[in-house]
Amino acid sequence: MPEPLHRTALDSGPSPEAGPHRIPVPAAGPHRVVIVGGGFGGLTTARGLGGAEGIEVTLIDRRNHHLFQPLLYQVATAVIAPGEIAEPIRAILRRDRNVRVLMGEVEGIDAQGRAAILRDGTRIPYDTLVLATGATHSYFGHPEWERYAPGLKTLDDARRIRARVLLAFEAAEREDDPAARERLMTFAVIGGGPTGVEMAGAIAGLAHHALSQDFRRIDPKQARILLIEAAPRVLGTFTEDLSAYSKRALERLGVTVLTDHAVEDVSEQGITVQGRLIPAATVVWGAGVRASPAGEWLGVETTRQGHVPVGPDLAVIGRPGIYALGDLAMAKAEDGTPLPGLAQVADQQGRYLGRSLRDRILHGKAPAPFRFRSRGNLAIIGRNAGVVQWDHVKLRGFPAWLVWGVAHVYLLVGFHNRLVVTLRWLWAYVSFQRGARLISERDEAVMALIRGKTPAKLPPP
């Protein structure tokens, strides 16, 4: 049986004389676990180690809140308010006295010196490191597109998209030129995966129901909503019949689905596909993601998307004492296929890693390999329409929509969030209304961009 992991004077970390940015620790003390990232994987790992005597946990995140990313598109389309899908990390972990939370941005790892390095130079020593840094948008070699086509990864992203959508209708109400008005009322969503499908359906619901009676010069129902996918069909990870149903459901909502259409350019005027410019004031990116740069920090070989290869126990190959999970990791299922970048994967990996690190550190027990148990592949298309694929079980329509809702409420952190979101959904379902249709003074800075001009100053993407 492997020996329990204990620290010695040789690996106890830096001395008090090492500099102002080093955090000294005594030679004899608890085993230090540093977790980078407060998403599903990092948070559940911290919870699994909570209360363990002999283990000191530090969770680092550049934001002070845990965010439920699968519902960001509902913030972006004014279904729910930002605070309803976010919870302060300190509040979630307040009962775990051996866990401390640091708000800071990690920009490097000293694997030899066993320390995470923050942006300001602070070094956080570790004995075991867990990287759960997630992923960001991938614009396939065109980072300049981000200015005109924001993606959905943070609350700021969702607020920015919500502002663009609402401001487009406001600008159209004031516009006299028919061509300019048509551009303002054209919304393009790039990417036919679950994010793109859900976003396009939500914009259609906003235009056809929540805003339909609010304007006098324009009819929001006449908004043109495009879903653009380079592959032959939307929701390519689902079976062909569920994919075909999803396309039909989107078209019933008034969404124009363009498959086999690769985007060639994105600008302030709109998007270019197949050599043709489609004027559009609002473009949303949902076509690709890339893992965080943690692989570069470690100096390991990654996949083209930046994923870090890990072993069956989620340990980074070639880097002892370092683990990776969630969207960062290239983990494989039992059949050797890569695990998808889903919240349920990160959640299960975090639960596994919390238990296995506790057993390894305190009792010297080697863990069994991680095994992912799929809870199904889910996507919502619009009101009463969704698809669920789980092994050989397939659902569509209202039953799938209901399962999707229950699954997402279950994954929300905190009773308060679950209750508020459930009540919000019930109200929106009965009344067709949305309660977060607010535009701030800061949001008005994007008005020039909505009108097809390059503003002198724009909030950073």
C-alpha cells in the first residue's frame, strides 16, 4: 500500500526570507492542496476535502462567485437576472473551516518549486495542485472577431449580449431607413451546438413574446434570427432524428437555420458566409472553445484545443502531484473516447477527486480510475421544446423540456437559487414575460457598434 503523503522539511515551501510575495509555511504542518478555479470541478473538489483534518485547502479564482454557465444564455436573453445563477464562493464553503478562498488570477505555475503564481507575483505554495481553469472562446485564428461577436462564458459576457440585443430593438425603433432597420433587427448566432441552439431559441422567444407589444414603430416579431452552423446539421452530438426535430422546432420559432455555412468574416456590418455579407447588428459566438493556458504553464504537450492529457486518476501525465479536470483536461471514457466538456463531467470529476485525494493524502490509498456516468445529453430549443438523449432513451418536446429544467435546477448551487429560478421560470411560462430587461448607462457605449460604426471607446470584450 502506498505511504500517506506527508510533507517534510525538504518540500515545506519557501522560507520567510523568500520575499514579500511568498507565503511561508512551517516545515511540519498540514498537507497543502491548492485548487485553481471555482467552477464545478474546483468547487466540488474543495467540498470533498472540506473538514479533512491534516489537509489545508486554498481555492483561487479570479472572481468571487461560482457561476452556473449552462444558464448564461437565459441571462443574455433577459429570462433571469445575473444573481440567480451565481453564488459567492466564500458563502458556499463557509462551513469548511480548512478551506480558504483567495480572489486572484493565476498566471503561471512553478512546478519545480511547487507554487502557483498570481498576476501580482504572489506565490501560493502547494503540495498537491488541482487545475480546474475551464475554457474560453476559440475564434479559429481570428481573435479580432470577438469585438463584434461575444461568446458566453461569464456574467459580463451575458450582460454584454443582453445589452446588444435590447439596444438593437431600441435603435430600430428610432431608425427611419428600412435597410438600416432590417440590419438592426437581424440577430446571428454562430454555432449549432447546444449553446447556439438554446441562444437562438431564446432570442426568438424574446422577440415573439416578451417584446411583442412594447414598441410602436417596429414589430419585434419581424426580427430575423439566424443560426449558422458549418457542419451538415445542428446538435451534431445528438442522433440524426433528434437533430432534425431540433431544426424543425427552431424553424417553427421563426429561426432560419443555415447548415453547411462556414463563417468567413465578422465585422461591425455583420457576417460573411459563402462570400456574401449578411448585415446583422447583433452577433453571438457559440462555435468553439479553447482550454485555458494552464497547459502552457506546466510546459506539457496539449491537444490543438489546449486540453491537458490526464491519466485515469486525473493526474497530469508527467507532472507528479498535479491534477486537471473539467474543460481543461483531456480525460477519456472507458471506451477510450474523450469526455465531453459538460458541467456534469466536471461535477463528477470534482466529486471523485475530492474523495480520492482525501484517501490518498490521509490514508495512502491509491484510487480506482475515474468513471463517468452520463446523466444524458440535453438541450432546450424553446417553450415546450427540448431534446434528451440518454443511452437508448430519447425524449423530445415537452417531456424533454421538463427533464432539462429539473436537471438544471438540481445542479444549481444553493436552495435560494433553485427556488428563485424555479419561480422565475414558472412566471415566465405563464405570463410570457421576462423581468431582467434592463439597459445601464455603461451598456449605452455599445450603441455606436449596434448602428454599424466603430466607436471610439467600447467596453473591453
